[in-house]
Amino acid sequence: LKLGGYGILRIAYPVCPWAAEHLAAWLAIFGVINIVYGAFAAMAQTDFKKLVAYSSVSHMGYVILGIAVWSTAENAKAWSLGMNGAMFQMIAHGITSAGMFFCVGVIYERAHHRNLDNFRGLYEPMPMYGGISALIFFAAMGLPGMCGFIGEVMVVLSVWTFAPGGHQWVGVTLSVLSAATVVLTAAYILWTIQRVYMGTNPAYKNYKDITIEELACAVPIVILSVLLGVFPQLVLGWMEPSVSLLVDSLARFR
């Protein structure tokens, strides 16, 4: 997923800037379709791993949307915000998606199934696992203070100024749709937490909590999820000059 987004940004756009400019509105629309469709598809899943996979489709839609917001040289600052947001979203998603798949793997190793409707009550026998899972899922949800929030906000703000063919309403509409989908993301994330971890279930009462080996995998993910949410400049300050230089060169092409 990240190689695809990075390939569009670093190879497809510089090689074919004329196509990128003329198809910017369509690419942005496809990005929003990814965001909305991925969220609805994730909400419909009963397989834990499929839910995480479709959530990735939704989150990567923000990457496409941030890259697509082609602007003139006069408005390159807004496009640069979107591009940097897309890059940050790829990094953040690499952290949270790995964490979510890890959470699925831990419980699959014990239960030997991934059916969301057959779990329930895992907080009781596995409190530490449940707490770590909640933090990772909240980061994926885009909770403020977590890494998933930064890139999405940057992209949404950038899209607000997008005006293909001088039509400002296009950017406003796409921005509102992409921002509103956060509600759907919160819905399937919180619903998943409720179905898997809340309540009681005698069938799982003897499950062992997260092991030292599993904890060694989970702790770096949790630390990065919080650290990049509180101090995004750790990443943005490193990549912003290069991304802004690319944006300036593409914007001058017009």
C-alpha cells in the first residue's frame, strides 16, 4: 500500500504531470470513494482480519486524496499541506495497521478463529492485551493526540481549497465527505471493541494475557502511535523540505 502511494507521488506525478493535472479531480473523487466505501465495507465485516483490511482501504483513501489536490504555484502551500499529510498518513497507517493485524494475530493464536460475533469478554481474562488493543485501535480511528489524526486533518484542510476548473464547491464537498467519514470509522472501531472485548464470556475466561514476547512487539507500536501524534514534527520536519520541493516543481509546470 505504501509503495503504491509513494510510487504515485515520486514517479507517476513527475513523469506525467500533464495527466496528473487533468485527472486531479477524478483522482480526488476516487480517493473519497476509497474512504467512504472502505469504512462501510469494514463495518459490514464479521471476520476480524477482513475488517482491518477494509479499514486500510479507507485510510489509504486519504493518501490518494492528499496527493490529488493539484494546485497552481500561487496556491502551492495548500497542496504541499495535502502532500505532507499524505506522506504522514502512510507512515501512521504503517504503524496502526501493523498494530491492528498484531491484535488479530494474538487472539487468533488463542481462539483459532476470527469471527467477531463469537468473541466478547476478552477484557476480563486479558486486561493488558485489551488496553494495548484499545490504544492501537484509537490511533487507527484518528483520535486527537494519536498518529492517525495528524495526516487526516492535514489532508482534509488541504482539500478544502481544491478548486478544479475554478469550481470551489468540488473541494468543499470532497472535504466534507472525507471529514464526515471519521464518524463511520469511529462507529466500526468502537463497535469492534464492544463485540470483542466488552461483556463476559465463560468460553474465554482461562485465556492467558499477552506474553512477554508479544509485549515486545506491541510496545514499540503503542509508543510510536502516541509519540507521532503528540510530536508530528519528528517526521514532518524531516520530510517536509523534500515534499515541498516536489510540489513547487509540479505546481510551476502549469
